[in-house]
Amino acid sequence: MIAKRLLRRAFRNALAGIVSMVIFLAAAAAVTVGAVALIGTASASVVGTPAWSQNLAGYAGVNNGLKAFNDVRWNVVAPDEPASVPADTIAVGGVLQAVSNIPSDTVGLGLVWDDTVHPGTCADGGAQSDQWTLEEGLTFTGAPGVPLPPANLKPIPDGAGIFCVPAGQKYYMEIHDSTFLNEIAFVAGDTEPGNALGFSGLSLFGPNVRFHQFGVGTDTTSGADASLLAGGTLAAFTRDGLTQLLAPQLKVGGTNSRLTLNAENLREYIGTQDGTPSGAVTLQPSPPGVGSAFTVTAIP
């Protein structure tokens, strides 16, 4: 079982497979991997008009860089997809982004469907092709909000291979920025809080970088790819949360607050065939519910 594997591997070459993934933009910074109870409640809301895109659906933070976050975390269930969906074009997961930096530091973690780009992944073995691969990445984008393609995500290995997640299985994921080590940890597993740990080993961020934006959702690469998805639920997210760094000026020893995702102001991302409000909707997120749970529905 994946949940019984421990990944204790340093990723010292994270730039080699430039980053990841999935959703739009995001962010958070540093610390805790521990307990799972979500302390914050939904005191904020979805604000403004939706952001329209050919390939993105979900929710991203709107805080103008005024807050820093220790982590972003979520559970997700992603179903089987039809053979007509192009390989390595669908990812579900989350991102953190340090929008104060230009180029901006962006870190992503998610599940990629039918990855045939990287040898040895879950789609590289016939009988295991109908699975999702756990992948991560880092990149420097030219400006905040620029999506990262699923094809640039890098599979996370452990001693026995890579992490394959069967369609329809609930999976926990977390991006955690350690302000003490100046490293990013990717946490994932069959059960929350997860037991697959991978440290990027990156000291590129330095002690003064904080992550101010976050996002959870799906990336289908293009509107045309989204239209090929099976109709119905593309991904179901539950217990989506953040940890806010209440004293971001402190390297260690600051206090933190665990929140539900919708305790912060959120921007909704909706996918349409042409990326405009007038286009046919192909990816529709539901409003965040209890525990910030939401689904992304694919509309062929």
C-alpha cells in the first residue's frame, strides 16, 4: 500500500524537471505537518467576478500579499478518464506562490493522469496505465497567475518505485514550506495527514521568502483537452486547508493558525472552451462547502 511507504528522499535537482502542474497560482509558507484538525472557519468568501480560463478550475487566494502561509493541504478523489483524453494533460492538486518575487517562485503538487512523458510512471506499464501519478515541481514564472503545464511535473519516487494512485481512491496531499530548513516538503498518502515525505532540498528561497498565494483545483492544459473529459466529476476535494504564519518576520518560533481554505478570500476559476465568459463551460467548480469541500465538474 502506498500509505505504508515512506519517502525520505532529498530532491536536490528540482529545477531539472521544472515544475509542476496543476492549477493556477498559489502560495503558502512554512511549518507544520502535524495534526489534522482544521481550526479556522469560513469567515471569508468567494469574491469578485470569476477568472475565466481554457484549462483551470478551482479556487485561489486573494490577499494581495498581506498574509503568509505555512502550508496548503487537501484530500482529493479523481475518477477514471477515457482513452480519448491526451496523455499527461490532466492534473489535480494545489500550488503555493511567492507573488512578491518577480519572477515568482511557484511550487506545485498533484496527481497527473496517464503520464507517458516520464519513463517508469504509472502509465508506463500496460495494466497500470489507468492510474494517477503523484508528481511535484518548482519553477519561476514570469508573472503571478501564469499556469504551469502538467507535462512539466516530475514524479515523486521512493525506494520501490513511484507513487501510483488508482482512479477513485481518496488521497491526501500537502505542500509545506519549512522556514527553519528553507526547504519545501511534499506530504502525501492514502490517509490524512499522509506519510510520504519528500524534501526538495531547495535553499533557493532563502530565509526571507514567504509564500502569499495559494490555489487548489484542476488543470487540463487547454479547452480542447477539457472537452474530451468524461462528463461528471473530474475531481472532488475535501478538508481543504491552510496554515497561516502569524509572525512571518520570525524564522522560527512564530505562532500559526490552521484554517479552512474558505476562511480566506477566494477567486473562483471556471474553464470554458475559449477561455472567455461567453464560451461554453467545460470545467465548473461547485461553491466551497463544509471543510471547504468542492468538486470540479467536467462538461464535454
